Amino acid sequence: MGTYNGSAYIADQLSSIQAQTWQNWELLVRDDGSSDDTCEIVRAAASRDPRIRLIEATRSGGSARTNFGTLMQIARDADVHYFCLADQDDIWDAGKTEKLFERMLDAESASGPHTPVLVHCDLRVVDRDRKLIAASFAARQGIDPARRDSARLLLVQNTVTGCACMFNRALLEVATPLPDSEILHDWWLALNAATFGRIGFVASPLVSYRHHADNVRGARGYWRTMFPAPGQWRLSGRRFTAKVAATFEQARAVCVHMQTCTSGREETRDLVREYVHIVDRHPLARPLVLVRHGFLPQGLVRKLYYIVAVMLVRRNVETQRP
């Protein structure tokens, strides 16, 4: 769990983890320099439950990406085979880890224990007082669970939420350390799982995702995301184009992993290579490649935005993180 100034919500999250039906767990909490009572709350919980351990950063990394990247590096050195990511302000259903673990074992039995595997579930969206906003995070985001996990989709759109996933050691070893071109840690994990292994999905919402003003990412609905307030159109457009440009750098990092990772289907690897080289083509030729290979996000408006943004990405130029 990565924490930063989460004292208003973290007690609920800690309690929900302690209430899991699967009790064989250890919680590693890394705080990124909180100025509120977050660390005191975690210390108090740790004093009562030895499975909880607090790590206080000597210097703030300034982002959830850095915090979780460090946690994954620490976890890699531990004698543990399965991992979950936890946000400080969510609430887990009591059966979350057990149901994800059952889905994990099914996936590993089908593909082998050395195959990188990620499994994840749907979420419900609640407000800061735990009142229901949406029964399904996937539906609110305009995502179809039936095809949300393919590599061709994950190259262009993140469809896996970190706090709703479980992954095995094989995936952790493939995906860490996080590259500089990784956009989001959960997106990076999902893309590597789709490229080198497999992804499983539990359709039930097993997490209450708390949507409030202090969220790092939030859970805005599809139409609110695609059509921001008029005064934010220009800024939103620039951010969207920058994020699309960053997907090519992230895919290049996956190609680097291909040199050392032997798992995964060759046709999936070819898809990643094809996506990376789209920006080497003339801008007017790029939409045809996107459509032909299915490199398009879900939702008609997202598709149109994406095609325009890809045409605007400069050829053979290092892109910056949005």
C-alpha cells in the first residue's frame, strides 16, 4: 500500500484488509512523506497486528508511481509468490483476495506457474461517505469486460485498476524495475501480463473505489472524461495527445523486455512491434494501421480522439510523460 496524507480514509482500508477471509497475508505500507496522521494510524494498527509493516520514505518521491515502484522492488526481494496493490482510501470486500486467488490458480493451472499472470475484478464507485455512485466501475468508464484485457487494447488504453488486481511472482520479475517510460504502474503490469502471459477477470465488484476531491486519478464517468468543461478543452486536448504519444514509448519499453523474456505468443509480440513503428509512418497513413490491427480504445469518441492524436505525434521524437 502506498500512502500520502490519507488519514481521513486509511483506517477503513486497513480494517477491510484485516477482515479478509484469506488471512495469510502481509501488508507492506510505504508512506511518501505524509504531513497528517497517516503514519500514526498505520503504526497503531501495526502494533496490534504484526502482519502490517510501515516503511517511511526518507525523501518524498512525489508520485504514486514512484511509491508503488519502490514497493514492488522491495516485494521482489521477499519470499512471496502473489501480490496485490492497495490504495489508502478504498474498501475491500471481505472475499476479495480469496476470489482473486482462486482465479489466479485457475489461470496458472491452464498456463503454468512460471507464466506471468495478472487477475483483476470490477469495482463499485462510492463517495467519501461510502454512498454508492456507480455499481460498476467498468460500466461507468465505458469499458466492455469481454475484451478489456487483450494486448492490442492495452497498448492504447489502460483497463486494469491497480487496487483491483493480483499478480504472481513471474509477472513481478518481468515488469520490474519500472522503466522511465511507464505511464502508470498498473497499466505497465497489465501490458506485460497481456504480452508475456495472461490476464484473468472476475466480473463481480470486489472493491469500493472511493471517489473524492483528493483522488490522484479519480473515477469520472466516460462522458465527463471525454467532454470536460469548455474552459478546459484546450488543456484536456494537449494532455490527451501527450498521453497517446507516451503509449509509444511505453510499448518500446515492452520491446526491450522481449529481448530477455521468452514467454508469450509470437503474434502478440509482433503486435507490440507493429504498434511501436506506427509513428515511423506518414501521419496520413497511421489511421489505416490503427484500424487494420485494432489499435483503438473502447468508445466511439475515444476512438476518434485517439486517431487524431496519433496523427499529431511527431515521428522519431522522444515523447514526454503527460
